[in-house]
Amino acid sequence: MSEFSFDVTLEEFETKVLLPAQEVPVVVDFWAPWCEPCKVLKPMLEKLAEEYKGRFLLAKVNSDEFPELAQHFGVRSIPSVKVLFQGQLVDEFNGAIPESQIREFLDRIALPEGPEQINLREQAAALVAEGKLDEALAVLVQASQANPQDQAIQLDAVDVLLQLGRIDEAKQLLAGEYVNEADRANALRARLALAGGAADTAEIEARLAANPADHGARLELSRAYAAQSRFREAMEAALEVVIRDRAFDEGAGRKALLQLFEALGGSEQYDDLIREFRRKMSAALN
């Protein structure tokens, strides 16, 4: 599966082709399993769809299974390629042409290359580093509107929403499928689960000050820190349990650290923090 290249049925044609084509050119490839030239063209188009990274989408229609679509677009021989954009048939070609000609064709119809989107992500990352989370989110919304197929931008927004404590919005955005960013999406879902540990840190800190040997309270404090995105403090609290009693509650301190590593593993900004505490945990266990 790919976010840039997909099969389309008659029932899906409106949602997968006509609606996206309002924002981005959709290349519709009419093919059939018995067609030898199709076996050359289709994988080439699939490869280029990945290379162009959302500057166009590739919708593949089996003309044997959905002759109504082929008939509607006047397909008389296959492979036949039609380009839809903003409600219009804007270009087309027939037959398996060389890759160099396909690239020329795609360069005519594809959206311009978007270094500005990379710049917007970098701009948002810089704002996050400065603690300007609301401004960073606004930049990411702008980037996502310009390139709605970019899953990395959407997950950047989830990350910021979690830091802002806007849990319901983050949960809603994470409900989608992130085929090309599966590992990072799963890590953010783990972060979302940590957000359920919100509690009054001052009250737990007071309990712990009265009884520093209360390992259960220390782990509770770790979860509360994590829910507030205070991840260094969360790791320090969990590590302290490992140092004081590695066997407590069947290694609960170590498990808490591993859960934090998993939850933060999809974000480069936490790589150094994870490496630091992996070393510290290893030293404490050895």
C-alpha cells in the first residue's frame, strides 16, 4: 500500500479520485491483468508516484472489473492514462511509453516541487524548540493545507497537540492510517496513552518527600510528569526506582523507562534524551 498510489473501485472513485483531484492532479491508469504493456507501465508509474512524493496521485483502475469507468472516460485501448485536476481532464496518453517521456509528461502536470513545505516543517520545529507551541501548530496547519497527503506534517501536529495538552484533538488526528509513518504513529499513540496519567504532581511530590522509599509513589510521579510532557523528570523518577530497587513490583521501574523510550522514539527531538537514559538504565542494571 502507498499513500501516493492505490487501486480504485467504482464505488471509491469519487472519494479516492474526484475529491482529491480538487487539490492535486490524479493520474488514472486504466489497465488489465492480461495486458502486457500494462505490466511495463504500471510499476513504472508506481515507482514515479513514490519518487514525486505527493506532487501527483496515482489511481489504478482495472478496466476488466470496472468497464463503466473505462467507458465513461472513453478508453478504447489499454494502458490508457488520464489526468484529472480541479474537475477537468487536463492531459492523457495511451500505451507504454519510455520512462523519459513519462517524466516529461508528469513534470507538465505535477504540482511544483515543494521546498517551502520542508521549510515550514523546519520553521515549526524551531518554534517548538523555543516553546512557542501555538505558533508552531499554526505553521503546521498551513503546511498540511498545502500538502494534505504529507503524513509527516500531520504527525508533527499530533506531537504539538500532545505537548499543548489538547488530547482529544490529538486522538482524533491519530485515528487515521499512517502507512508511510507507521512507527512514528505508533510511538505517538503510546504518548497519547501516557497522557492518561495526569495527576497533581505537587501532592505526589509531598508524599514522596515524606517517604523517599515509596517506590509506588515515585512511579506515579513519573507517569504524572509524562502526562505533562516533562519527560526528563519522568525518566529520572523511573530510573530512581531502578537504582533503589530494581526488583520492585517485578521490575516496574525498568518497564516504565521502556514505555517512555517507546513513546518518544518517533521524535528526533528526544533521541539524545533516550540515549542518555538507556545508558543510565544499563549502568543501573549491571
